[in-house]
Amino acid sequence: MQHPLSLYNTLTRRKDPFEPVNSPFVGVYLCGPTVYSEAHLGNARGPVVFDVLTRYLRHLGYTVRYVRNVTDVGHLESDADEGEDKMAKAARAQRKEPMQIAQHFANLYRQNMLALGCLPPDIEPQASGHITEQITMVEEIMANGFAYEVNGSVYFDVPRYNAERERYGKLSNRSIDDQLAGTRDTLAGQDEKRSPLDFAIWKKAAPEHIMRWPSPWGEGFPGWHLECSAMSRKYLGGLSDIHGGGLDLMFPHHECEIAQCQGSHTRTDESRFWMHNNMITVDGTKMSKSLGNFVLLGEMFKGPTATLTQAYSPMVVRFFLLQAHYRSPVDVSDEALQAARKGYRKLMNGLRLLEKLQLPEGTERAADTEKADAELRKLVADVFVGFNDDLNTARAIASLFNLLRKFNGFFANLTTLSTVSEAALAEATESYRTVVTQVLGLVDEPRANAEQLLELTLSFYQEAKTAKAYDKVDQIRAALKGQGIVIKDLKTGVDWAYEE
């Protein structure tokens, strides 16, 4: 199975034709959330991008296994292997068990992702449930001579790895000098390491540390980078097809993952394609919890927030994230989200329009529709050119609007449908519907408030009753009864109840 899909591969720093390791099967891994707090808008970009990626791969006919992990242990406050575990810190602050924290925020994360239209991953492994696999990987790396133990902690030996096998830094394209420059200010407290480049793959648990497991090196917990390598290998094999996450994960997280896999018995780069989505920014600055400029998804859906003056529905947020190429930064603002709302509603109006594109009775179809058919099919093909060019959803959406403009032209004068064949029109409308709902994952959201509509209907009922327009009264009663609602005429006015 071959398709013209090409994807930008961070590892090769170019767009490469997508060829699965074992076609038609495709293994996709997305580094998921660290569930110590509620997700913000920046945390949603990766899942939305990879949701569209998996949807499109399935549209192309591939059998996809999509894995998105949950980090519930091992993610320290500092990438320099120092500080408290984020889960343990949150648990201590709230006086709860770490797994209470993990379960609560994992559930909330899943709810938000579903609201955003993200299909659930095929497998959603938790780091704490795969300690055995992680210990096995540490043992392999040690047996191969690329890790050492000090006082119950195990560190990956980067200089030894560079000398014997690979270049640590090949994914992020960072030289050793650049990496050393970034560690000089954090050498304090790292005297266990042979080199400041080394990173922990197993950490000894301090007496006050809540989350701990027995290991050959004493009680401790796995390094943050290790979990994804172990879980990806378990569920997608030694070499997966696509592994991704935010640009901020490229170094050190993904760089360490590659080193761990090369240093273990696997001896691969873990994945053939490494994909990274860019950041969400606020006034040009990366959105992050540490800077305090984040917008929580739950607050964003309800609105207003400290940053935004109103609420934005999940589908509007999804469209907002997809209207830019995933490798480009996206700046969040009311203006940008309001523009996204207009764009999203245009696509939804397009879906409503499709059923109305019918050639009027008595209008004869043109004898030669070849030229018009070719133009219509070209508009459809342009949509897929965008997807095939490194999942360029911005370009695909622009092409969708061009196709919609053609549909609107037909609707303005239905007799012009006579210029195209039934087959070409059916292909175009089905492609539009499929791309919008199945690939982009955009569905229509109810915008009306049911309670307000019901109150409005009751006011019309009262007016009809006062005017003794009993045919209208009966009509409204029957319509509401069809919806399971009964009208109650009271001395104090009109009320309603569910039909029992």
C-alpha cells in the first residue's frame, strides 16, 4: 500500500515519504499528559494534531494502533533529575494519595479530549502500571555498558554511549558543547553523575518520597524518559512508525528516549518518524503553567478567563488549533478565536447545504459535463494535497473553503447544477462531508439553549391561548408532546413537565 503522504521527520530534518515499517499496520505513539493538574490549551494541541493524523491514516486505509500514555510517576520538577516528583508534590499539597491525584486529572483530561473531538487512543498505558517493563529496560542498558548505579540510582552514561554507538543530540541537532553549556548552572546536587550529560533512568526514593517500587538497586522510581521507551516497545515493538509530542519534548525527553532504545537490546531509534507540534503562545510567549499565562480548557469552554473575554466551545477551539500548520506557533487571543468561530460555522453551514444541492425538476443536465466535472474534482483533490503535504491542515481547510464557495455558487442558482454530472457532485459532497467530520473531526454543536427555546414556545402558547387561536394551541401542545413535554395550564400561568 503506497500513498503520496509525506511527513516532516525531526530525525532527518526533512519531509520524508511515509512508509510504514509493516504496512498496512501503523504504530503511532504520542507522549501524553503528566496528570498532576488540569490541562491547558497548550496541552491540547498535540492530541488534536495526532487525532487528525490517525484519522487520516485510517482514511488512507491503514490499520492504526494509536498509543497515548499517562505519566503518573517519575516526572521530576527539573529535567536535570532534581527536585520532587510532580505527582508526589501535588499529592502532598492536597493531602491526598498520588493515585487520587492521577485518577482525578486523568479523568478530567479524557473528558476534555473527548469534548475536543479526539477519539480515545487504542491503548492508554500508565507509567505506574509498567514498572516491570521499565526495570527490564534498565537492566538491558546496564548489561550493554551504557548505565551505572550510584547509591541506588541508575544513570545513563552519555559519553560512553557517544563513544561506542550513537551521537546523543542527533534528534535535536545539539552539539555536546551546547548541551554542556546548558548544564553548567545546574551542576550542584548532581555529584552522583560521572558527567553532567548523564540522566537518570532509575532514581532512589528518599525517605519522604511517597511513590516507590522495589528494584535490583533498592526502592525507587523510574526516570521520566524511560517510561515512554518501555511502553512504546511493549505495545508497538522495537521500531514504531511515528512518535511525537510538543516541540518542548524534543530535548531532553525524546533525545533520551532514542538513547535508551539504542542502549538497550532494542538497538533502534525507537521510531522511524519523530514528529513535533509547535507551541501555543500568548502575546508571542509560550503558554506554560510556570509562566502563569495559561488558559485551562475547562475554563475556556465556560468563559470568560483571565486571558479571554468570553467562552469558546470545544469545536471552535479544535478548529482554531487546526487552522494553522502543526509546526507553526499559534498565538491565542479573542480576535483569533472569534475568527475561528466564523470559520468553523462556515464549514458547518456547508454540511447543512449539501442536502439542498438538488437539480430542480424539469431542468435538463448538460450533454457534456466533462470540463465542469474536472474543475469540481480538482477542488476536491486540492484538499488532499494539503493533508499529504506534512498534514498541512491549514492548506486543507483553505481548499475546503474553495470547494464550499463552489457549493454556495450552485445553491445560489440551482440550475447551474446541470453543468456537472450526478457522479461528480456526489463525489464532491461526500468528500466534503468525510473530510470535515471524519478527518478533521469537526461536528455540529448545538448552539441553542433548550430551556430558553422552551420558554419562548410557552410564551407563543400563551399568546395563542389568549387570542383563542385554539388550532395553534393544539399544534404547539402536539409538537411539545412529540418531544416528551406536556404543557400544564395553571392559575398562575403556564408551566411544563416531562411526560410520565
